[in-house]
Amino acid sequence: AAGVIQSPRHLIKEKRETATLKCYPIPRHDTVYWYQQGPGQDPQFLISFYEKLESDKGSIPDRFSAQQFSDYHSELNMSSLELGDSALYFCASSLWGGAGTGELFFGEGSRLTVL
Amino acid sequence: QKEVEQNSGPLSVPEGAIASLNCTYSDRGSQSFFWYRQYSGKSPELIMFIYSNGDKEDGRFTAQLNKASQYVSLLIRDSQPSDSATYLCAVKEDTGGFKTIFGAGTRLFVKA
């Protein structure tokens, strides 16, 4: 079965650079989420999209933005990168409509290292 | 106060014992509750979800929900070394949206 696909899996950037992470949700899932997980930390909710519209916003810095496109893939854009942005970024998708349980299916994550 | 609170552990139990993991949440209107397991460096994967007060059993796992006390727990019977991981409690809050908030996780070690 198709899973959530994230790219790139690893990314190394310098401070003040820009990074873009991509996420392809499971087909027919209606919700996409972005989480940031620092070393030894719990996943911190950044933002979510339901049917391509922003549905919730969490602790996402103003330097970050995200969107979901017509083909349901989502991108997280991070600008003016700081050392503290180094983390594992997870994308997850879920199905809330119909018989969906709301279970989050996670991608394998994109590890961002800012030097 | 964090929205979802868990004892970070580590919780250490011998093989074959029962591991008990606890979680409290602050949003009284929360409707959906999940337990995820996360191995180091890997993505979280769902163990169980529960929506109604009471117990829900699935194999060696039992989730318990008490909405009046805003408390969710996960029991793991016959613990195995392969159960050693971080267990994340997650709650979908009653915000009208889809935000799912995670607790800090409890690290479980099962000693062989």
C-alpha cells in the first residue's frame, strides 16, 4: 500500500539559507499535517491542511510557510534558517471524512541540518 | 501546562510484565485519543485509538479512557524487548479543526 512520501530525506543548509520540504500524502487522504521534532523532543505541530485549505496552525515560525497544491501534495518552505531549525520534519496524512478514524500516517521524515 | 502531559520516564519493566503508560490532557472537549509508538530515528506509528470512555483491547494492548478525569492510559501485557520504544499520547482537540497534539512521550525499556 502507498505510504506518505517525503523528500528530501536529508538536507544540509547554511544559516540564513532557504529550504523546501515536500510531502505526498496517501491517495484519498483529505488532511495533511507538518510536525517538527527536535532531538529527544515530542513532535511539535506546525500546520495542517484539510482539502487543500489551511485548517490549523500551531507553533510555526513566521519564517516558515506551507501550502497544499491541487494534486494534494504539500510543501513546507523555510527561510532565513537558524541553527535551532535543525530537526526531523514529519509530514503525516489522515482521513477524517466518511469512515476515517483520524489516524495519522507518518512519512519517514526529512532531516534538516543547519550549519 | 502542556496540553498533553506524559511522564517522560524512562519506564523500565522486565520481560513478561505489564507496562502501564499514562497521559492527561487539558482540553475537556477533546474527542479522539491515540497512542503511537516511535522507535529512535523512526516515524511514529499508531498502536491504538479510542473515542469512548472505558477500555479498548487489541491483542496485548489495552487503552483506557476517562473523559471526566481527562486521562488516557495504555497497558501493554506480556511486555517484550521489542516493545522498547517511546510511546506518544496524542489528542485531537475540540477546535473545530484537525489539530492533533502530541505529548512528550514516555520511554519504555523492557529488560530481557
